[in-house]
Amino acid sequence: MAFVALTLLAACNDDDPTVWRKNVPSPDGAWVATARTDQWGGFGSAYIETTVSLRKVDGTVNGGKPFDVFDYPSDGPLPKPYVLSDENADPDLRLIWLGSSHLKIEHPTEIIPDLEVARYSNVDISFK
């Protein structure tokens, strides 16, 4: 019985829950905006979230690690659950660089963000 319980726990532990990812470089190539959708499963804990993060390519900001600037819960089900696939993309999400230091995030259908950062380092971020 203990073996079955450990096997079930191990199956629920996924190191990379990302099921979709898209990178959008800034016009000057100094920044990369990344949109990704993560999916977690489990009894009573299933959750889907889409996040936008920024990363300075030369590594001078945040040690070169991505920094989350926007996220929102996503509705399911996904076309390809628990699989990295472009089919899992939110078709309404758009990342648009209006210049080298202004990222516009568009989502024409109504969402309620859990996180919305207006400025990160020298990058202004707007949401419509």
C-alpha cells in the first residue's frame, strides 16, 4: 500500500509544468518577453496559469533570470493537457513591443490579473 501511495505522489510531482511558451524579443534585442502557460494537476489542486516575464539578455538585471510581470488564471481544459504544445496557447494573449523599452500586453477578452507590474528596470509595461 505504501508503494502505491509513493507512486501516486511521484506521478503528481512534475518539475516543469509548462504546457506552452512563446518568446518575443524587444526591437533592439536587449530584452525578451516570455509568455508561458503552466498546468498543475491533482485532486482538488488542479490549476492553469498564464504568466508573462521579462529577461534582460545580457544578464545585468536580476542575474539574467526571468522576472514575472503579469499573470492570470486560465480556464481549462487545454487541448493537449500536460504536454508542451502551441495548441495550448491562449489565442487572445498578445505581446507587443511599442519600442525598446515599452511592452504592451493585450488580451481583448476579460481577465482578472493576479499580478500586473507597470515598470520593471527601464521597461514600461501596459495592459489593455
